[in-house]
Amino acid sequence: MPAERLLPNRDAEDLIKLTREIARDELAPLASSYEEEHRFPREQFRLLGRSGLLGLPYPEQWGGGGLSYEVYLQVLEEVATAWMSVGVGLSVHVMSCFALAEYGTDRQRAELLPAMLGGELLGAYALSEPQAGSDAAALTCRAVLTGDKYVVNGVKAWITHGGHADFYTTMVRTSPDGGRGVSCLLVPGDTPGLSAAPPERKMGLTGSPTTQLLFEDAAVPTARLVGAEGAGLRIALSSLNSGRLGIAACAVGLAQAALDEAVTYAKGRSQFGRPVIEFQGLEFLLADMAAAVESARATYLEAARRRDRGLPFTRQASVAKLIATDAAMKVTTDAVQVLGGAGYTRDFPVERYMREAKVPQIFEGTNQIQRVVIARELRKS
């Protein structure tokens, strides 16, 4: 059943209602077949764009929705409940717009943001490299200034919808000065010399291709530099704070979907003359699943409210990402258990939910890294 929402006004209520209709009618019916076929849902992202859902937390003057993060994340949860790959893609797109929205010049924003936020373009985020995952300061993809262009060479890794995106918010090395030598380039997807490697063979989120990006003398105009040279790592880490909230909301949506499926099955399955939901062993398991979902939702909403009030939220974002993604892994695993043998088959979606729940514990900073961030923030307090 849909999660209850505490929304600030009627407009937000109407937006959630619209999102649920899109999720129910346009996303959920396609999810299983697209995932099985490893098919990228590009038209569904265009639909989200036409519906105004690709730029919700950004200012209206640049084509965004002008909404709070609290409301945006609840929209994102609704999308992920219907189809996790689309939810993650939406979160990645919104994070990919962050650098330009927060650190770009007014001229850059006016020129580029309306198409990015209006749904005409789909963005991806390129930070990680084969040898630089959690250690973002160690990246080696190099951009050399040549006249009015940066010539980029190197490899980026683990790029969500790589090869399908229209632009890549890319962190590159512009000097050898460690983390201070990283800069941010907004790279058009059709840049000559830029290509995507074959998609990774993943256990889940198979409707969302994940690839390496290969830069071979790819020339990017200097007008696509976001922020100052050397500001890239700061931009990247700031982007990740908000991006982690997106992943937390997606994880809660996935867990909610698994809980809903488990409850429906337990109500309809009878043993010993009564529905299995009436047996205490399953009652308690389902109750713990519901508690995990609602607790995780509360963590991302609290972090979002702090962000909306302009308060520090780095620690709260890491807490939300840690709690929500661990909850999703536990709830989806328990959903398979509730369905028993049926849950282990592809006749029901819970086995897919369980496979999809693993990667949110890894991307946007592993949950081990979240613990490092939380501990570091505690030392500062």
C-alpha cells in the first residue's frame, strides 16, 4: 500500500498523486520485462521530464520545480517503489545537475540548465575510476588545457546509464596537486573521443546500464568548466551529500515495494485453514520489516529538512544512506523468506528486489565510508 505522506501543502499532495499515477500506470507494468531484457527505459525518463519530475529541487528561474528536498525525495521514493532502476536514474540525473546549479556562472546556468532540468537531456555523474573509488582524490583521468579547450584522457568507472546520457558531470585532474588538482567539467555526451565500454554484467538494476567511460583526446570547451580549476573535489563531495539522500529515498522505496508484496502474499496464502499472515512467526517478521521501512524513511526526511533549512546535514545524509540501504537489504531478504519457495522464483518480483538492494549499500560511498563520514563529523562536534 502507498506510504502515508506528511506534506507541507496541497501542491505537494497533488504532485505525489501525479507521481503515483505515473508510477502505477507507466512504470510498474514495464519494470520486470525491461529488467529481464536489460533494456534501458529512455522513454520513461522522457515522460518524467515532460511531467516536470527531473528538476524538482532546483529553482524555477532555471526551469526547475522550486521544491524542497523533503518533497523531492518523497517523489523519488514513489518512483523507486515502482521501478528501482528509474528511481536510481532520476537520483543520478538530479545529482548530475547539482554542480552547475550550485557552482556554475549565471551565463552557464541560463544556457544549459533549462534543457537539463526540463527533461530534454539526461545527465550522468562521472567521479569514480578503476583505481579511485572511495579515494576520490586519487583519480588520474587527466584534462590538459590547450587553447580554449581541455583535452581529456583517461577512464571513468561505474557510470550509471553510461553511453545513454546526454551530458556527464565529470571530475578530472587538471594539476598533480592531489585533491586540490581536481576540476569539474560538464562533458557533452556526443563529444568526439568519448565512448562507453560494454555494460558491466550486474546482479541487479539490469535495466540501468553501468559502464566505463573512455576519454581519448576528447576536447571539451573551457566554457564547460564548472567552478574554478581545482574546485572539483569540493564540488564532488558536496554533490554526494545530496546524492546520498537520493539513494536513501530509493532504498526506502525498494523496501516498501518488498514489504507490500510480502503482506499481499501473506494475506492470500493459506495454510492449516487460515491466512499465513495470522501466524505469529510471520506477523513478527512483517512487523519488523514495517518498522525498518518507516524508521529509514524518517532518517532521510530529517536530513532533508535540515538541508532545506540551510543547516549542516553531512552526518545526517550519511546516517540516512547507511540506515536506509541496510534496511532495504534486510527487508528484501525477509520478503523472499515470507514468500518461501515462491519468493526464490522469478514468478514474483521479490527475488529481483533482493538483488537490487545490494548495490545501494555500495554506490554513492560504501556503507563503510558512511561510517567514516559519521565518525569524522562526530569528532568535529
